[in-house]
Amino acid sequence: MTQILFKNIDMKDLTDIEVYEKQGGYQSLKKAFAQKPEEIVAMVKASGLRGRGGAGFPTGLKWSFLAKDVFPRYLCCNADESEPGTCKDRELLLKNPHMLIEGMILCSYACSIETGYIYMRGEFHDLSFIMDKALDEARAKGYLGKNIQGTGLNLDIHTHLGAGAYICGEESALLNSLEGGRGEPRMKPPFPAVEGLYAKPTVINNVETLCVVPYIVNEGAEKYAALGTEKSKGTKLVSVSGNVKRPGNYEIVMGTSTREIIYDLAGGIRDDNNLKAFIPGGSSVPMLPADQVDVAYDYESLAAAGTMLGSGALIVIDDKVDIVETTLRLISFYMHESCGKCVPCREGTRWLHQIVERILQHKGTLEHLTKMEDICDNMSFKTFCPLADACVAPVVSSIKHFRSDYEKYFKNIPTGSV
Amino acid sequence: MAGFTFSEKQEKEIDRIVAKYPFKKSAMLPLLTLVQRDERVVSPEAMVAISERLDCSPAYVQSVMSFYTMYHTEKVGKYMILFCINISCQLNGCDKLLEYTAQKLDIKVGGTTADDKFTLHREECLADCTNAPMMRINDTFYGELTEQRIDQILDSLS
């Protein structure tokens, strides 16, 4: 099994820079500094690496979009991991902070960046101590600071903690939050590559994405691109949670079958129940019924199945679960996390919540399902950021695949109760 | 209105924080976090002190603060229990365990014990889904919760 990100993940004291260096850590810098910055960008492009935070945008392309000759530029590492079901970045930050720093140095060199921030969700306060210590070690070793390794590159990286807002994982909301404001999304364009942090060109990448870069520089783009499928390259961390025997973060090669992830890696369904549904990429993507469990785990195959790879959080649901209750919990999350800037999201999430609550109280009718789909239609692609669309995904897919779960609440409705 | 002044220790920390950013307003969240950590609440007086430090209006500080769930306008207990109720924890029976915890502490979810020791809040996903059901108490994550484990954890803090 190919392990890039999790190769040494459980090694004792890997957070210590000396231990990390002994495993070949920071070696990629020498290789990178012997090349021109644009060659590093080209290499990342050629590797086929795509953003691991959720959207799957090609990383090298993102880097190449930075506004020409505008400085200073900033790098923001998105460590606001909040997508329900996702906990892969937490494991990387907790156990291998230097891998992220190394990746951030490479990105900064490639993009001529002198300041980086690691935006961590406020609840990761414990991890910020680990990260701060690792950054201090990297400074002491001369990997950060002025004129790094005699290259003329100046770079410092700081941690920054949020304070409890899912929306700050959306890149433009993250920037507003980092600037000291409310974490509301911005109108795009301009995209962050042109006007990002402090209105300067900014690269925003997920923790996992940046952690892959040292491997690409060390081993070459071809070696990375040889892994996976035609369009989904490399490996992916998958957080498997829910009703499985061995929940955990697993590194898989793109294109592995979802069945293999659930039944081999995660040990199958707990209590030997049957699989009912699974959400492949975090709560913001459509759920699939059990009969699609053979779908290959990569961007294109999951898209063809009507869902998305998202953040790589595979939530497994067994046949003892009522999908209506699960859906209500997810709607409740999006209602809570909607920042309220866009009306379709602010009101739509609330209306959906009210309707599903009513259904669960046996006060619903079939018309409510039509009404829900109608509300969803008015939420999709009508807002600044994708939070509304994220709420729509579980709702529409649950009605599509598990209509009978809803319908059982429509039986024996006392007259006059609606 | 009684004023709020930062302690000498806080002032040092603030200098270190502000130096991270080219614009000091970026220190807004870290400063609010610092006050919340030390005082267990962000009072209107503290908001004024932060606004003066960061050259913005107190209203702006309040507007930002009200956006984030980790800041409190009423004092919370010494131990802040955030109990995850999102999907992976729900699938692993968190609802019953939350109820159990509330009964054990003899408070409603959202409340604080009479001795100001524990505050119990329902929380959205805390990114520890593979250890579900889980909760966070101050800075520590506790996963794979059962009634027995909750007993042990709370007793060790009492």
C-alpha cells in the first residue's frame, strides 16, 4: 500500500524536527532551491495534484493564477477543518506538523511569498501549541527567517486561530476572519489569487494539499502522477466514520473501490448490520444508497455517481438508522452555521429545518417533500458561497434515495393535525 | 462603567500577537480569545479595551465577536464541555450520552453548574469523527465516550 502522507505518521516524536529530518524531512528544500520558482509550479501542475479541502481545484494552476508582479503576496493554509465527518487534517497537524511547514516553504518559494498563516479552527487550540513549537524549531534551524539557506528567500509563518465558525473554511470568509472581521464570504471575482488577504495576491491551500508537495519535489511529478486514475492523481486521506468497526483516517490510492475502504480498511459495518447509505465526501455532498458501494473513490467516478469526493470524509450509515433524523441533524448544522449574509441560505436552511421537524412529528404530508425540493431549487447556486448548496445536497439526495423513510411518517396522520 | 485594563502579562502577549500581522486589526480574534481564556467571558469593558488597542470602534469589536460561537457574553464554568452532536457522533449514540452528562451534572444543556465548575454546550462537528462520540473540555479532546468514561472524566475534574 502506497503511503505518502501517512508513511511515518505513528512514529514516536515525529513532531520533533530532529526526528523528522532523520526521515528525510526538509530535504526537498535543497532540490527546490536548485530550480527556478516557476519550475516548481510547473512540477506541481504536472503532478496533477488537486486541492484536498473539498473543491478539488488543480493546485499548480491555482498557484499560477497569482497576479503578476504584485507584492507582497500571502499564503494561507486552511486548517479550519470543520466539515462534518472530516478529521484528517487534525491527524496531520497533531502528528506531523513539519511536513506542513515544509510544504508551505516550497509553496512560498514557488510563488515568491514572504508571509504565511496557518488558519486553524479555534477548537484546535491544543494543536496550535504543537504547530508553534514546530515553527520555532524550523526558525532555529534556518528553514524560516531571512535569506533561507542562502537563497535570498525570506519567509515567516504564523498560526492564527479562529473562534468557532464553519463558514471560515470557505476561503474568502477565512480571509475576512484573518483580517479581524466577521467571517462572511466575499463576492468573487476578484479571486484571492488577485485580491486576497489585505487585498494582495494570496494562495489558499488545505493542509493535506500542502503536505503532498514535499513528496512531489523529492520524487518528481511523474511518480506522483503515476498513482491513481487518469484525472485523479495520487493518494487521498479518507476519514471513515459512522457505523463501522474500525473508524479511522486511511490513506488510499485514488480509484480504490469504496467497498474496499468500508469493508477492508474500516472492518465493515458494526454489529454486523447492513449498509444502508454512505456519504463519500463530508456532509456537504449527496449521500448514496448501499447498492452503489462499488463506486471507485476518485473525483470523476464519484461525480458520475451523482456525488462528490469533497474533503474525503466517508460517513457510513447502517440499516438501523432513520435517514430523516440524520438529514435533520445535517440541516440543523447548516442552519446554525449559515452566516446570514445571503437570504436564500439564511431563510432556506431554517424553512427546511421547520419542515423536517414537522415531518418527524408525524405532521407532514407528501406535499412537504415537493416543497422541500422547491426550497432547495431556490437555494442552489444563488448565494455568495456554497454553504446553501452544501445543505441542499443531503436533503435532495435523501429524498431521492430514501423516500420511503420520509413516507413512513405520512401514515396514520390524524385529520386536522396539519 | 468600571474600566478594563490588560495585565502586564496580557500586554506582553498582545505585543507578540500584534507583531504577527502587517495590520493590527488582524489581532482581533486572538485578543478576544486571550480575554475569554483569562476572564471566561468577554465583558463590554474588555471590548472597549480591545477596540482602543486595535484602533477601531467598540461596536466593531462587538459585531465581530457576536459572529463567533467561542466567545461568551456571560461567564462560563471553569470547565467548558462542548459535546459534539453532529452526524458521526449521532450515528454513535451521542444524544443519549449528552442527556446522561446533563443529568449527571444536574443542569440543562447550555447551563452551568451552581458551583461555576462546568458549563455544558451542544457543539457542531469538532473534527474528531473517527473517535466518535466525543467531547472537548477546555483544550482537551475526549473520544470513544461511554457512560463509564464520562463518569471517569468528570470525576477526575471534580
